[in-house]
Amino acid sequence: MHRVLTPRKVMAGAAVLLLTAGCSQETSAQWTRWGLPVGASQQSGNIGSLWSGAWTASMVVGVIVWGLIGYAVIRFRRKHRDEKPKQNRYNVPLEIMYTVLPFLIIGVLFLYTVRAQDAVMAHSGNPDRTIMALGQKWSWTFNYYEQDNPAVGAVIHNAGTIENYPDLYLPVNQKILFKIESNDVDHSFWIPEFYFKMDAIPGRTNTFEVTPTKLGTYLGKCAELCGAYHSQMLFNVHVVTLPEYYAYLNDLKAKGQTGEIPVNPQTTAVPVPSAKETTK
Ligand SMILES: [Cu+2]
């Protein structure tokens, strides 16, 4: 036996080190969710279990397939130089099996997908708050419809720019109805911690309801490649208590940010950085 370090061994060692060195407790916990962040809404559990279930099922199928491949490779390997493998044809039961099995697998995945989709797309009909998220090249505008709420008493708006990512405040444990709109091209409203995204399509109002359950600050993104500054379409999501939410809106009200910023395909309210800025 030679105990020498081959380049391959060094590479393998480095890979193991890299993999384990970066493993904080948080990272290890993330593995148990198959890479998802901690869910922060009432609806996220539905997608979370679909995601974990699909990965677990694929792994089970994978282990069976890899096992069978390994078994076939070892059990039926060539024993003599001139040996030809046994030629089989028309194994009808086997052919029926490998036609039916994939349909069964897809059928089960389909069933669970439809169930999860129905759950996250359900509308209660009595949301606590209504907020519009309006996408445009290349930021978001948020309208809070609080005109009938004595605690605020107005529609409040907050528009982002390409340099200043807008804030989105959401009260914890409240049913929020989102209206997703676009002024120009297709965008996609995405809060990764909610395990949910929805397209913003010009000329169409998409809606969904979500109940944030975890206080905290999250990063929201555009998940649809919408043009040159797509990557700048970020926003900060603050899940806060209801009094903090009202305080934030009243603060904007005091600054005069009242009235709705409507969908307007003519508007190019988001300034595009000057040539100087884009080259840096
Ligand atoms: Cu976009």
C-alpha cells in the first residue's frame, strides 16, 4: 500500500473541508428544509411540505434506481472475454411496469402540487389589510389601502427607486390581500421566506392572500428577468406588530405620501441611472 497524496486525494480532502467548514448550525438546519429559509407565513408550510416531500420521494426513487444499476453492473458483468450478454426481448410485464410507474409517480406529485397550490391561492374573502405591489422598470411601488381605517384614514403610498430600495411593512398575524400589478413588462413579486412568488403582468391584476407569522426583516426580489436593472428590483420586507405598522403608515402620511399611485403604463417614474453611474 502506498500512502501518497495524489492530486485526487487532495481535491477530495479540500472538498470535504470546504463543505464542513461552512456548516454553521444554521446551514445544517437549512439542510433539513432541503435548502429553504425558515418559513415566515401561515401559507409557507404548504409549499415547505411539498418541497420536502418531493425531494424525499425523489431520493427514495433515486436510491432504488442507483441500487438496481449497481446490482446489474456487478451481478451481470462479463466473466469471459468472448461472453455475450443474454438477449431478452418483449418482456411485456416489465414494459408495462416501466410505463405505469412513471405515471404513478407523476400522478402523486401532481396531486400534492394541486393541493398545495389550492392552499396558498385560497382567498378568505375578508382580508385585514389590502396592499398593492406595483412593479415597473426597475423598482416597486406599494399602496396601502387604509382609507376606511380610522387608525390611518388614507391611502398611503411608498415608491422605490433604483438607488433606494422601498420598504414594505406588514403587520404580523394579519390576513393581507396583495394586488400585484405592472406598469410595463412582466415582473414577479417574490418574498423567499414566504415560499411564494407571483407574476406582475401588465393589464392584469393578480391577487393572493398571505398571513405573515414571524416578526423580522426579509429581502424581497423581482423573480422575473425583466431587463437591464432586474437585479436592482429589491425591497425590504418588515414584518412588525400592528401598532408599529400604523406608526409607519402615519409617519408616511405626515410626510404627505397619501393617495394611490395608480397603474399607469405611461409612467417611467423610476429614474434610470446616468451613464456615469452605470459604468462604475
Ligand atoms: Cu422586474
